[in-house]
Amino acid sequence: MSNVFNEYMRGITKDNPIFGLVLGLCPTLAVTTSVENAIGMSAGTAFVLICSNIMVSALRKQIPASVRLPIFILIIATFVSIVEMVMEAYTPALYNALGVFIPLIVVNCIIIGRAEAYANRNGVFDSFIDALGVSSGFLLVLVLIGGIREMFGTGQIEVFGHLLFTIPMMNPATYMILSPGAFLTIGTLMAIVNYRRAKKLERGE
Amino acid sequence: MAADVSLFSIFMDGVFIRNFLLIQFLGLCSFVGVTKDTKSAAGMSGAVIFVMTMASVVSFLLYTFVLVPLDLMFLKLISFIVVIAALVQLVEFVVRKNLPSLYHSLGIYLPLITTNCAVLGAVLLNVMSEYSFIQSVVFGFSAGLGYTIVMLMMSGIRERVTLMNVPSAMKGLPHAFLIASMLAMAFVNYFKVIPL
């Protein structure tokens, strides 16, 4: 049991898609203008990642090695089309806010990266746990970045109609929800992660 | 719907206002990966301009004359990916046969264009904005040009700051992101300069 838990946590800490593997930067920066969009985007990505990981690992004995990448892309594109149609039908506001980035999940390096590096070599259950861990890591980072940008950019955090809190500010820094704020936030967060890693190495852990 | 938009404003839109790298965040992997020196940034940008323009042409024809008449619009994502992968293969063959020196300097970046979200993004945006044939081609080309401008600026800056004495935690990617943030500040303001 602890083994499964470790495997799950690995996706959040060591193999964290954004800070550990530095994959999937485009959606991370583009849709994190608010916590709500961040949650929607990571839910869509998580669905595709889990389904494609299960599918790839179930079919890994049948897929010939030489054409595996086109096959992975086709599997992923199928699930992305499902997500796109479901979101368009049931959550139109979120669909419009995320725009072109829902179909672009298909070229998200996280998903094809996990299919190639993990699901292609491991069993169905392990691949499922791996996908679960990596999507949780993705969700945490997206919500963190979205939270920081929404808080400073609009002066409040609102999730699905519930106002979580407001900070008293005269002028919210609109800059933060525009593109420069995204680069600033991820650059700073990455520097903090690097700093903590260096400190850990110094202590010899 | 988009018939009344002039070609000039589509061009300015693609290069500056909706710049792919700094405003829309499309193609960031190559933005942080290939901008360590100007030479490979220039080669990558050339390949992206070509593939983006060609993909706009082919995908427009495919969408208008095959997918829409057959009512298979839900297949657009899958078919566009196949088109882009085939185009990249074609470019690779041609470059390898005729320009072996360029082929070697581009190396791994050429096949990686298939998974570059900038190309697929340009094609999907063409469909979403309901551009005509000429408009799609202009948008594809100008988006590639905007990509090139930013790649060249970024690689020029990064070449000059490699020897700068920054705190060790900031070295590499974090530093590159902060530079990108300042570049993006300039590009955000084009919204107000050029009214569409």
C-alpha cells in the first residue's frame, strides 16, 4: 500500500510536470488567469492523461515500436475530442474561456511524455496511479499560479460563484492577469523551487 | 463573419497583437529550449514559418472541401495533426536531400515541430475565426513571423546575459522567464496602439 502511495506522491513532488519535468508550459501560463480556469483545464487534462495512460498500457504489447508515437497521438486525440465535445455541451462558459487550449491538450507534452516514458513500460494499474499523481501535481501547480495571478490581478478570488476572499487594494495590478504576469509568476516560483532544492542538497538529503 | 477584416490588420494581429509566444503562450517549449543561441533560434523559426504557412493552406483545403461537405467536423483535430506530421516529414526529406548542412544544424528541432502547439494553434485559430483562404494563409505566415521576431530577440538577449552574475537559484529557466515577462510587457501594449 505504501508503495502505491509513494508512486502517487512521485507525480506531485519529484516528477511534478511543471517544476520537475518542465513539460506542458503553454497551458500552464495561458489558462491560469483565474483559479476557476485552472481547475477546468487541469480536470480536462487529467481525464485525457488517465484515459490515455490506461489505454496505452493496456495495448502496449500490441503496439509495434516503430509506429508507437503516431498511435499514441491518435489515442490522445480521440480522448481530447471527447473532452472538447463534453465541455462545449455542459460547461459552455468554461469552454469559451479556455478556447483553443482544449484542443491543444493533444500536443501537451505531459501526456505523450507519460505515455512514452511510463505507460508504455508498466502495467495498467501502475499507469493509472502514475497518471493520477501527475495530474494531481499539474492541478496543484495550476491552482497555485492561478490563485496568485487572480489575487493580485483582480484583488479577489472567486471560484464557481463563491467569493473566497478579497484583499483591500486601491488598484488591482491588471498586469498580473495579462501575459507578463504569467511569466513573472512562473519565473519566481521556479526560482523558489530551485532555491529549496539547492538547500536540500547542501544538507545532504 | 471574418470577411470584412482587412489583410493588413490580420497581419498586424498575427505578428504583434496576438503574438504567439508572448501573448497567446503557444510554442513555449521551443521558446525556452531553443533560444540559447541565435543560430538555432533562426533555423527553428525558418522551419516554423514554412510549416505554419503550408499547414494553413493544406488544412483550409482539407476542412472546407472534405470535412465540411462530409459533415465530419469533429474529426478536425485528428486530421490536422496528421496533416502537420506529414508536412514536417516532407520538410525533413526536402531539407535533408537539398540542404544537408542546414539539416545538421537543425537536428532534433525539425521533427519536434509536429508537437509544437504553435503550428496546431495557428491552424485551429484559422478555423475558429472563420478566415477565408487568403486570410488563413496571411494569418499563418504572420503568426510565424511574430514567432521569429520574438525568438530572435530572446536568443539575442540570452546570449548576452549568460555571463551575468545572477543568484544561483535564478540561473537558467527562471531568469529566462523574467526576461520574457519584460518583453511581454512591451507586447501587451500593442493592444492599445493598433485598433482592430
